Amino acid sequence: MVLNTLVAQTIVSLCGAVAAETLHWYALSRKPQAFPKYAARPVYWITTIAMILFGGAMPLLYIEGSASALLCFHLGAATPVILQKLVAYAPSLVGRQGAGEISLRNFFRW
């Protein structure tokens, strides 16, 4: 399917980003001791929403004109994953945002 409008491309990219973040939260739910602590703190939900919005913004940066729905979905899904990997392996400055096992750095590790 070819998407001709930026609105349609953004919506499909947002769907891809939501899929990636759903997978991320599913992976967190497989760590029962950590999931309730992450789910109870607003900073992790704000981070999740920001990742989805970054994924939705990718057609603005990458696409001119029409594009396939698969490309838009891929852009949306890949953006949170790439950002999460960058943060998870960034220098220890990011790790200082939270203490112990429940930290922003560990939130980004799958």
C-alpha cells in the first residue's frame, strides 16, 4: 500500500512505534520484580510516550512524497529500538538518573 499524505505516513509510523514500545513493556513484564516499579513511576511512561512520538516524527525527516506503508511502519518501529540501544549502552551518565536495578539505563535494556 502506498501512502501519499504525510498524515497517513505519520499515523502508520506511530503504529510502528507503539508496536515497538509494546514489545518493550512486554519484555519488562517478563521481569516480575522490576515491572511494578517501572509501571508505577511516571518518568518511564513519559519516556515511552516520547519514544512513540519520535517514531511518529520520522516520516517528516526521511520521506518526501509517497512511501510504502511498510517503510513508514518500519521507521516508526526502528526509531525507539535504536534510541533504546543507544541509551542502554551510553556512558554511565545516563545510569545516574536512577539508582540500583530500577534505573533509566536498565529501563532501556531488553
